[in-house]
Amino acid sequence: MKRLMAVMLLAMFSMGLTACNTVAGAGKDVQKVGEKVEDKAQDCKDGKC
């Protein structure tokens, strides 16, 4: 029983880390897209569209 609990806790912990990495990666992707939109908006504002 202790072994099963240990395996379950380990599985839950590793899934949690994977989810954090996935969310962090998605956040970085969204941030990069936002930066590109800001750059394009600035270019258009400067008349370079």
C-alpha cells in the first residue's frame, strides 16, 4: 500500500511539473506574439506599413 501511494504521489508530482512547463512555454509564446504586434503597430504608426 505504501508503495502504491509513493508511485501515485510521484506520478502526480511529475504531471504537475509538466503542466507548469507547458503553461510557462505558452506564456512565452503569447508574449512573443504580443511583442510582434506591438512592433507592427509602431511601424504603422511611423508610416512604414
